[in-house]
Amino acid sequence: MDTEMDADRVLLNTLRAQTLTRCLGPANFEIRTNFDIQNGDAFNIMVDGKIVTVATDQAFDTGTATVIATNAYWAAAILSIDVDGTTGYVDWGAEASTEALALAALAGVTPSGDVVCGYVAVHAKAANDFVAGTDALTTGTGGQVAQATSYYNQINVGVGAIASGVTEQTLKSL
């Protein structure tokens, strides 16, 4: 019983932290000067319960280390930002044969920033590798332009997830 209660405490504390530190509004991500990403609108993040505004056009640098192989593979990345709302990060997951599989691979990625704001999925051209920072995202120019780029705002799990973390046995023991 103590092990189950300890596991529930960990889950509830994780959900509490996610509720107090999270993205509050859509960033409306878009391309920034061919290779990087920016938020198209100002938005708010909550950090330990305090609201911080992220200015429009904050840069999220795609880096130069990620390569999506030819044969039209996909890769996705988590978009996160520091607690002060001024430094954006792009952390890439493993490449995959479909966008859905690339997005699923993000489960194994640890974000560099403190607040996750969204994610992006990039589809390499059928005949060329996509090299982040060298090849442009879709609608950009330079290198081997990505075949498709999809931007997603972070979806907050919300308090409804708490119910799934509390077992019937735990409720009986309260």
C-alpha cells in the first residue's frame, strides 16, 4: 500500500508542477528567416504560478546537428522556452517514416527549456536529406527546402488527468 501511495504522490506532484508551469496561450509558430522557428503572436507562460509574457517573434533555433534522411522521412522537435520567456529551444526526436510516428518519438525527448510551448514536424524532400539550420523549412529558401513543415501549439493535459492517476485503492485508503 505504501508503494502505491508513493507512486500516486509522485504522479500528483508531477501534475501539480505541470499545472503551475505551462504554456497558457497559443504561440502560433511559424518559419523565421528560412531555417528557424518563431512564435507569430505574443503569448503567456505560467512559471510556478507567475505569468510571464513571451514577446512576438521569439527565436527557436533549429540547430545544425539534426539530419532527416532522404526517402521522405519525418522528424519532430519539442519547442520550449526558459522561465524568463527569452530563450527558445528546439529538441529533435528520432526520424520516422510518418509524421505520426515522428510525433510519437517525442515521448523520449527531454526539452532544454523550462516550459514546453509546442512542437514541429518536418518532412524531408523525397530525393534529399534535410539538414537543420542548412536546409530551409517549408516556404523558406536555401538548401533542400523541406517538403512539409507542421507547427503545433502545446496541448495542456489539465486537471482531468489527475483522476487517471488516482487508483480506486488509493481512494479507499483516503
